[in-house]
Amino acid sequence: MKNSDHCGFIPLPGYQRLAETEMLAVSREFYTNMARRRSVRDFSTEPVPREIIRNCLAAAGTAPSGANLQPWYFVAVSNPDLKHRIRMAAEQEEHAFYKERAPEEWLNTLEHLGTDEHKPFLEHAPWLIAIFARKYERAESGDIRKHYYVTESVGIAAGMLITALHRAGLATLTHTPSPMKFLNEILDRPGNERPFLLVVTGYPAENALVPDIHRKNIAEIAAFL
Ligand code: IYR
């Protein structure tokens, strides 16, 4: 059976072919814009409209996924009490990380980022987006449907979310307090969902500082054969 013999197929909707000159310009501009993205840890408390976050989440939800099972769930938190609880739980884990759990080598590798167990941005930033990975889905019948390539799929969706937020003019931080099972409890998420990543977003603080670090150049990260 060919793919096209399958019953549920439709003509490719919405594809827009660009002229080569336009492709060149668009790809160059996109790169230049993406190169301006930085992980930010100093956020302004200025609110960001919910609709902007909603659009970015919808964009993330267009990610490709294993068997198109879309094994992600996003919880966007602006409620100050929930943010406070997340900060307290994250700082408790981070305290244990920096003071006990982290091997010396890891701490040395992190040192230039200037991070420590204090995470004020978890309360300052207007939005915390918790991304959950669904290991499986339970149908209404009670049957369990396994998901495939969950980490890859949710990782791609997370990248698209960060890209969408950046393109909307917002700063982001990918934050992974470890372990972060506390997110299930605070956000009331079921056992088939594994906390994957916390994306902190909002405007950068006026005096925000970032570490003076650089990206690998293209020759270091890619080959043409
Ligand atoms: N989760 C800790 C430690 C940390 C780990 C890595 I790898 C980083 O790139 C940054 C931080 C923290 O958030 O401080």
C-alpha cells in the first residue's frame, strides 16, 4: 500500500513556496534575529497579556511528534500564590543541588553563569510555563495508549515555544530544578505527566545582565558532505 492509498489523505494545505532570493533573505534575517536570543535571569514584573502567551503555546502545539500523538501539556502560571509555591519548592531543590548533590566538576562548569540556589525570577517574571511530557494517555475506556519519542517530541515543542516567545519580543529562561516532581503537586497534574521544563518568560528587567558567553560558529556545529 502506498502512502497515498491511505483513506485519510488531503492535498498539502497552506504550503507557500518562496522565490530563492526571498528564501535567502528570510533565512538570513531569521538567523540574525534568533542570534539575539539570550537566556535571561533578571525579569521585570511588568505583566504580559495572556493572549500573547496563548498564541505562543498554540505555535508550540504545531510541533511534529511521534505518531502525531502530541505528548505535551503546557500550564501557564501567572497566579502569584502558585508562583510563590513554585519558587519555594525550586529553591529547596536547588539548595540541595548546590550544597550537596552537585559534583564539584558540574559546579565548576556552571560557575561562569553566576547561578546559585536563589531563584527570584520565579516570582518576578509574569509567566512561568510548565511543560509536561505525557508518557502515555488513558482513553475514556480506561485503555492505556503508549506514546513514542516523547522526549524528542516535547523537546521540539519546547524549542518552538522559546522561538515563538522570543519572536513575540519576550525574554525567556529554560529552568530545570531537579527533581521537579513538585510541579505535579502544585499544578495538580496527573501521574502520566512528567515535568519536562519550566520556561520563565516576560520582559527583561531594565538593568538585566547576562554572562559574556559566545556561541560556537557554524563550522564547529555543522558539516556539509
Ligand atoms: N538547575 C540549577 C543548575 C543549573 C544547571 C545547568 I546544566 C545550567 O545550565 C544552569 C543551572 C540552576 O538553575 O541553578
